[in-house]
Amino acid sequence: MRLGLDIGSTTIKCVVLDENNKLLYSTYERHYSRITEKIGEMLARVRGKIKGVENALVALSGSAGMGVAEQCGLSFVQEVYATRVAANTFIPGTDVIIELGGEDAKILFLSGGMEVRMNGTCAGGTGAFIDQMATLLNVPLEEMNDLAKGYEKTYTIASRCGVFAKTDIQPLLNQGARKADIAQSIFRAVVNQTVAGLAQGREIEGKVVYLGGPLTFMGELRKAFDEELKTTGICPENSLYYVAFGAALCADSTIDFDEIINKVSNYTGSGNFAFNPPLFKNEAEYESFKERHSRATVNEVDIHDYNGKCYIGMDAGSTTVKAVVMGENGELLYSKYLPNSGNPVPIIKNFLEELYEVKPDIDIKSSAVTGYGEDIIKNAFCVDYGIVETVAHFTAARSFMPDVEFVIDIGGQDIKCFKVHNGAIDNIFLNEACSSGCGSFLQTFANALGYSIQDFATLGIYGKHPVDLGSRCTVFMNSSVKQAQKDGATIEDISGGLSLSVVKNALYKVIRASGPEELGKKVVVQGGTFLNDAVLRAFEQEMGVDVVRPTISGLMGAYGAALYAKSRAKNSDEKSTIITKDRLKDFVHKIKVVNCGMCSNNCRLTVNTFADGRKFIGGNRCERPITKKNPDESMNIYEYKLKKLASYKPVEGSRGTIGIPMGLNMYELLPFWHRFFTELKFKVVRSPFSSRKLYQKGQQTIPSDTVCFPAKLMHGHMKALIDMGVDKIFYPCMSYNLNENLGDNHYNCPVVAYYPEVIYNNMRDIRNVTFIKDYVGIHRPKDFPKKMHTALIKYFPDITLKEVKNAAKNAYEEYNRYFEDIRRHGNEIITKAELENKEIIVLSGRPYHVDPEINHGISKMIASFGVAVVSEDCVSDRVEKFKVGVLNQWTYHSRLYAAARYVSTRKDMELVQLVSFGCGVDAITTDEVRDILEQSGKIYTQVKIDEITNLGAVKIRIRSLLAAIGR
Amino acid sequence: MAELVYDKDGRLIYTKEMNDEGYKILVPMMMPVHFGILMDAFRHEGYNVELLDTDGPDIAQTGLKYVHNDTCYPALLVIGQLINALESGKYDLNKTALMITQTGGGCRASNYIHLLRKGLKKAGLEQIPVISLNLSGLEKNPGFKISLRLIRRVIAGLVYGDVLMTLRNQTKPYEVNKGESEKLVLKWQTGLAKDFNEGKSYRFKEMEGILDKMCSEFAQIERTNEKKIRVGVVGEIYVKYARLGNNDLEQFLFDQGCEICLPGVMGFAAFKIDNRIEDIKLYGGSTAKRKVCEFLLNYVSKTEDLMIAATSKYGFQPPSKYAHTKSLIDGVIGFGSKMGEGWLLTAEMLELAETGFENIVCTQPFGCLPNHINGKGMVRKIKEINPKANIVAIDYDPGAPRVNQENRIKLMLAVAREELENRYKDKSAPANSKQTVAK
């Protein structure tokens, strides 16, 4: 008899096999992180049920099993390996296994060169991810599958990781997208992530087997895989237990129940984990802390006792919806704090109904709404004003502390901080995707362990050794918990540790502060997450300052909105436009999903229709679907660049066709190479501008899941060129870029420089064409023709040096002409903006950020606020070379510093930096650009973009910036 | 405290006066054996250096506090270790300087020194001068000069370090009397440090004799002839070598019963010199510069011959010759791919697979740019060339939990173990294949 245990990240499975490998017993349970306890229980049960199990051989597997195995002296079988052993035994002839677990995704290729793969650290979370998404949609996990069945359309949701996906889903929910569509889209995202991250160029074909919890329980997920892989995979009987089977099959030592049960119940771990000092030394310290924080209150008055004008403020946040009714003197009359449940509309409807019930004769003078759901709520209920969150939170904070110097708000999804100087917002810090969801993570995590958030937080207060769980993102934190448990951390320590992680994330990743002096002495903290005393304490401890947390911390956004509504209310007798009691009775809300199709972005729009026929469209990037008119593109250099590049058309040539992939550095070298090869009598064709479809064509061949999205797109461009029938592709390696004399050197980043090598070694199709990836040095114009000639005659022996020299001369000229044209046009935009007294945003990034699939239409969105948009290269030539605080050695990045320097000199210019996720170089440039801007009192705004980008968050940034500079 | 002097760009320089006052120069740890010997080469030149052997989670925490969190892990650790030391109260902050290497390539690593200065500023430690250790003439300091003599000593120190590491890795897993190898390493390290302090043992002739004696002593360690899983470790230079960076990967693999091979640092030195020659070949450039580099490369090549001669004489697997390693990537990846570890990383994996270390851990900091190309980007090609190659890429990061890393390495080891059993055991009875199917 053989016994196998599989201790996964969320569940424990146990099987017993007989001599002939027949299954005698199997059991499956969630362990809620109480692993050792559950093992003990489970073993005791098996022992009672199965005769003869006393002499069974035993082994242990699973991602959370390593520590236990060490402690109990049991053999440990790595889980992917275990799966393979089990598959070879029970389902021979399998070619590929796809197994999804709680946190890891695995693909095993069994035939034709065995390979086993697991997702990289940054792509963690599959089962747990679906769990979280179910929470977000507010449906029980079991219903996700049925929900997905009823889908009509799907949305593209980031599949990089759970954190990114969540940022995409949130705004969809707030636009009113159907839950069924979202559920189905989540499954597709899981499929994409698994395939893109793990196939790495290998075809998934033949007999495909699906294993693990999510694939066992969710037929729709299997179907989604089937469709993507164009196959029909099988999910064998007992598909949950393959890891446990494998462990059983590898079992080599006889079980000793008493000893194991004894050992697991005494399991303490090494105790060797990094921890922080306890949050509170003793009960007394906690009491005085509580007392101190109970002082920052607002005057609360029962709404029944109040007769006067009322102001309504609402905050439709990512995870919660908040609403307050405020009196003439700022008194809080009535409030609601409710979970978002995936759709804010019915919640606000209920709130208003209740309000009209409680106070039928209410005199509503004005109303305002803020938060992710601002637009839809404003439209649905005819709210007077919509304001950006930063303004709402700042307004509220100032009412508590008029001379506040720093405000930090940690909500469910976002972290917003601002520095205040002379009563105005002086600097804004907003989290980017990686640090988002910290607040709601605490909640989800607590729930997953079977605690309410309040109980869980209280545990943290008393932790003796709050664990250090890192602060990169919630996916990493989740895995760190596993490690901490292995090392013997208690639930108290984990709770305290998580609170600290959230705080450290805010301080060191979002604000980038290293000491209290950077924040100032007068700090107000707010947001639902700060209601958690452990988080509040962690913040005070880490920064060494006492801060003010209003007792209505969670309501601050709504309270700020109410204050704003009051400040805007006219003195006359005019009433609020907000929906009246009578009209509320007939309130209807219908949702339709359509594709816009009016430009290449092809936004998926959610059209909300209300009772009186009013419409609200969500999901759009520009005003076109609403106004049906072309947006004014004359003030947007990004659009101009794209058109300019599109104007380089193929010219017939005697040497045949040569293809150029339209990505990375080609976004500004196309003019150079187009001219170069046209002169050499090649017909130069380029791959089309990127699209989602194009990306997916190549995603199976991407070897590194953490490389930046612009690089990943190159795989699709290659595929597109091959599909176009091109037989020669030119994509050279370039260590150096042209020297623009702005910095200490003129490198390309390693990815731009050498990505052709990755393409060559990972895309099989490329070997059927002539792929020219030689190292070329256009930075040395004198040496270039000769060196290039040597490279080219390998492929085209008849090309002469004279021809190359001539082509090179023309190419350099064309390149210069192109840049002159861009700068001339940039100058026109700037001049026009000056005349019209418009703000100018220097949207800075890399040449390839012009790609609409990379910038997701951000330039259009910014332009829609009535500001002019130019790029960094339009102004980078306007300053003299200067010394920066870092080694200024990349051409593209030198332009950023120069642009920042120039923007600093102008009152009417602001800089917004686009940063691709995974761009290592930008870890350096962002800090430096910020320094340059802040030295002259400018606000630094960063927009992190990836495969998919939630424009809602970008909008908040831009609006906050415009609000702060007084527009 | 010496007067603080700044250059025209506002950089605080390390003055002669500082050195004369006996400023303590703190050096971050990377390779304990190599650096341990090297420190005395610097001391002999009149620099009061101290190698930091601090450890623990505080270092990463300090790094996170003072460095942009998306910067590579080695920067966080190196800067964290230095600032952590300064904040420890152990040093007179008016008489302490820091030293850090600077390569000047197109990778982020060239910026560590600037990030360190930014960190110092944030920590209010702006009075601490930072010395750049580089051969590219990047930042000059009157109080610290790299003489040709020092370069020769540094090269000798690295050679000794490489050989000691190679020998230890080949004896330690098999030793009959546990601990003998480490003891011998320590003995040699101490002895060589003493020699260096006295300005001895760096000449070619001396090296030849010393290496021979070193190898002969290691050859005397009594060893079993067990068959062990052989694992090669490659990667970004810091996380490849530094315990702090890779969660003590060497010890972990050793505990898992593996024999480890870490390609030496001399190959990296040769690579960095060779890059300059390749650059000139590819894009054009000065012939004089090329000649200087060729001379240096030739010098390094001679030291390689010494290492190979000594180790092979006593039956050890010698380190590979740089020229051979380089030849392995012909047609795989271009010699122009030079940022970070560049093509050398790919070449080392091919070389390891060729010499019986098909099982490879490719280490890199999370988000390491050159490794997207030369590491993860080449795994597929390496497997095509050598189907037995069993490679796992591991990312290191302050937030990346050790348990996940170890789990992935264990997967690689499980496959390796099976391969080993298939190779050496009775072929009719490999583990687990005897089970009959009962379903």
C-alpha cells in the first residue's frame, strides 16, 4: 500500500493506492493555511478508515510541503515531477499536461523531448487568482463557471498577473460590463497567461491532459483552453489527485502515523524568518494609541434633528462605495459604507432610496461624486458635479487639518498621496499597477483564511514578530506567506507583517520616501485601509511620526465630495440636479456591449441606458463614439508621428522585397532603413502597426515573461511579416544608437540592442526566411558603409561598396529630415498652444511608445482634455548638454532628461512619463526625471503601461495633474 | 576629517589627504574567497580597505529604503550593505569611504555608483566619498590610483580565487572527512592574503609553483567515488556568486547532494576585455586601443594556461579556456551582445553542458535586462544543441520567496536525478517505472 500527500498552496490532498496502484482512498480539503493541523486530522482519518494502511509507504509533495517533509523526515517529491510520474503510470500516451494549481501553473511536455515548466515568479496565481476575481465579482467561486457559460462577448484582460488583471476588471465593472462576460474573459486571461508564459515556443499538440483544481472544477476554463489550443483535451478521472498519486508512487519509506502526527503537531518551523519589531509593546501602548486617534472626529448629527440644506457626497471606489449627507456646517448627517459588489449603480440607488425614506423632506442643495464609478454614477443619477479623487481627498483632509502638509490615502485598489504647500497640492504620488490592490488584498487574504478583516487586523496588533513579507506586489506577498509559514510564523505575525508590507509599499514604492522629514510634520492618513489599526500603527512606526487619522477615514472621499459640492453650490435657491424621489422609482438601467470601430483602437464600449433614454458610454478612449466627430488631432504629435511613419511606402525594386518589423527602435529608424534599402533597390515593406491579434500570433514564442511588452510584440511582427510572404527580414542588433551629444554615452538598452537574437533563437519560422540580424553601428557614420557592406554581401554578393556608400548617405539625410519634420511639427503645436493659452503636456517615453497598441490611446485621452501633446524628442534639442545625477548613457533616455530640463523652464509645460512595465532602465530614469522636475517645483507624473492598461487609472493621474496646476 | 573636495561636476572626490588620514574604505561582498585575498593587495598599496561580511534581512531592507525598488536586486543589496554598515555605528563617518565597481557597459549596473550616491544623500551621508573601481577611466580620484602593479595583483588574486573555488567544488561533495576542503580553502586564503600584504606571490613564476602546490594538496583530500548530480550555476555576476544575492544557492545545492560548477571570474574578465576588441571589429575604431586590449587578453590567457596545467595535472576538471568557450556560441548569438554577462552567459551554459554539467541553474535578478536575451532567451537554442541540457531560470528579488525558488530548483534536480539513475543504475529497474498500470 502507498500513501501520497499533496500539500498545495490552498488545499491538501491525500490518496492511498493498493499494490496494483488501485485507488483505495482519496480526500481533498482546503487548509486555510492551517497546514500542520490539517495533516494531522487527515492522517488520523485515513488511519481509521483504511485497513492495512499502517504499513503503507509514504511520500509527500506540493508547493507548501517542503518544510513539513523536512521536519518529519519524509521523502519529498517535487510536485511537477510527481505529476509526471503519475501521468506515465495512469495515462500513458499523454503528450502534454497542463496543470493549474492554487498559485502555480505548469506545463509538462512528455513526448518528443521531455520538458517540465513552471510559471516564473511574476506570473504567479492561477487558482488563487480566480478566487480573487470571484470575490471581486461578488459571486461564490462555484458559480464562476456557470456564470461564464452565459457570456456574449469577451474583453481583453491583462494576463501578466493577478494584480494587473484586477486593475483591468475594476473599471469594466464600473462601466457596467456584464459579469458573465467578465467571468468568461477571466478564463481567457488565464489561458493566455499559461500559454504565453509557459509554451515558450513549443507547440502544445497531441493528447493534452488537464489536471488540478481549477481545470477539474471549471468546464468553461477547459473549453477556453481547447479553443486556444485547437484541440480537445481530456480531464481524467481523479484529475485533482495526480500530484498525490505521484507522491504515492514515489513513496519509499514506511509510514509511522504516531511519529508523523506527533511531529506535525509540534511543528514550529525554523523560526528563522525576517521580522520587524512588534507593533505594540503592550496593551497600554495600544490603548493610548486608540485614544489618540479617537480625537480626530467630525460633528455627527442625527439627520432627523437637522433642518437645513444638505449636501451629498459619493465615492464609488474600486472595492467599496461610500456616501455621506453633510449639513451646512460640515456636520455628518448620514453615511453609508458598502462593498462595491461589482456594480455601484444599484448600491447608490439603494442609498438614495433609503435616504428619501429616512428624510422625505430633505433639502438637497448640491451633490458630487468621485471615484472609479464617477462617470456612471454622475450620469445615472444626474449628480451635479464629478470630481477627481485626489481633489476630493485633499478637500476632506484639509477640513481636519487646515495646515496639512502631507495626505496619504490607501483605498482598496489605489494609494494616493500628495504633498501640500501653501494650501495647494504641490506634488502627487499615485501607485502604479504593481502596487495596486494592497488594501483589498488584506481583505481577500483574511477571508481566504476564514477571518473577517477586523478580526484579522486585531490579530496583527498582537503579533510578536511581524514577518517581513516584501513589498513588490500582492502576488509576491502571497507567496511570501507560504515561506513564512514554512519557517514557523504565526497567523498574528503574518497579519502584522501584511500590514507592514502595505505600508512599505506605499512609502518606498509609491512615495519613495526614506525618512519622516520628506513627508512633513502634519500628516493626515485616510482611506478604508487605514481603519485597520495595524496598518496605521505600522505607518507611524516606519516613519517615526504621529499622524492624524480621522474617525471617518473610510468616508473621506465622499466627505470631500460633499465639501466640494457645498463650495460650488450657488447662493440662490437653485436645487441639486440629483434624481428626485419620484424619478428614482422608475429608475431603470440597461447595459449593452458594442465595439466602437471608429478607429484602430476599436474600444469595447459599454452602453448604459437609463429610464428616460439618457445614455452613458463607458470604455471609450476618446470622445468620438459620443460626439460622432473626429477628435481634433492637430494638437497631438503622437498621431502625427504615426501618420508620418505610415507614409514610408514600398517602392518596387530589382533586388526583391525586404521586410522590416515595425517595433522597438524601428519606430524611428524606419526612415533610415527604408531609404537605405530603397536606394539599394529593395522593395521595403514594414509589418502593420501592432494590434491585439498581431500580438497573439507571436505570444507562444516569447521566452521571458518578464520582458517588456514592446519587446514581446516583436514576435507578432515577425509572424506578420512571414505571413505577408516576405522572404528577407532585416532586423539588426545595435549596441549603440546615434549620438545626439546629450549624454555620457549613446547606448541602446540591452533589450532594444539585442532582441533580434531572441527572435532568431526562439521563432522557428524565421529560419525559412533570410533573417539579417547583423550587428551594425550607425553611430559611426564614417565606418558604417564599409562595415555594412561586409555584412550585406554575405546575403547579396552583388551589392557594391559604392552602392552602400550612396545608400548610407541618403539614409542619414532621410533620418535627419524625418527628425526635422517631427520637430518642426512639434514646434507648430507648441506655438499654437502658446497662442491659444493652452497647457502643453510633453508625453515622454521611447520612440516605440508611439505604437497605439503600446500607448493604448493615452495621447488621445490626454488631448481630449484640451491640452497640446508633444513628445520628448520635440524639445530635447532645446537644452544644452548638462550633467545629471546618474550615468547618462542611453540615447533615448538622455532625451528624457533633456526634456525634463526644458519643461522645468516653462510655466505652460508639464511632463508625463510613459514607462513600460519591466523596463529596468526606467527604474533609473524615473527617479532622475522626477528629481529634475521637482527641483523647479514641477509635478512628476508617471504612467506605467503594459499589455493592457486601465485607462481609468491614467485618467485619474492626468486629471489630478491638471487639477493641481490649476486647470 | 579631511577637507571635502568636489570636482567640476560636483562629485565628492577621494583625496590624497583622506587616504593619508587613514580613511577606512568599505567594500561590499561578492565572492568571499576572491575578495578576501584581494583586500590585501589593496592594503599593500596603502589603502585601508575592509571587506563587509555582514548578512541578514536588514541589508535588503536598507536597500529598499534608499534605492528605487524596481532597480536590480544586486544594486539593492550592494547599496543596502554599504549604507547598513555606515548606519551600524561601527565606523567613524568622518573617516570612511566606500568603494564600488563600475563597468561602464550598456547595462544598468554602470549606474550603481550613482544610485549609491543618491542613497547616501537620502540617508544624510553625503560626506562619504565613493570610489569607483573601474578600468575604463570613468571617475578619477587623486587618493586612489590603479597602478599596473595593482592590476597584476588583482588578476593574480582572481586566479587564486578561481582555482580555490574550482578545487573546493570538486572535492567538497565527495570528501570522506567532512570539512577538509573548506579548511584547506581557509588555509590558502589566509596564506595568500599574507603574501599579498607583503607584496609577494603575484608574479607568473610564483603563481605556477603556488597553483601546483595548491592542487596537490587538494588532490590529497580523501574522496569517495559516488555518483552525484552535477549542477552548473551561471548568471548575472552578483547573484551567481554572492550568497546574499542567491539565498546561499551553493549551500542549498550542496545539501541536495550535488556537485557544483561555477565558471570562474577570469572568464568574465577576459570577456570584458574582449568586448572592446569585438566592438572595434564590428563598428570600427582605434587600432592602438585594440592592441592594448589584445595584450591584456593575452596576459589573461596565459594565466588560464597556468590554471589548466595545475588542475589537470592532479586529475581535476580544469576550467575551460576562454577562447574555447567563445567558440561555442558561433552561430548561436553574436559576439556583439556584450551588455551585462552578454554572450558569455550563453557560452558558459553550452560549455557546462559539454563538460557533464547538463543541469544548470541560470540565476538573475528579477527583471535583469541582458538576461532576457542571453539567459532565458537562449535556453531553447541550447536545448536544441544539447537536448540533455536541463536548465532552470531563477529570478532573485527582495520579494521573491525562497520556497518558490527552491521548489523550481528541486524540479530541475528531480529530472537530473532520474537521468543520473538511468545512466548509472541497472537499466531494468529505474525508480517508479516498475509500477504496473491498474486503471
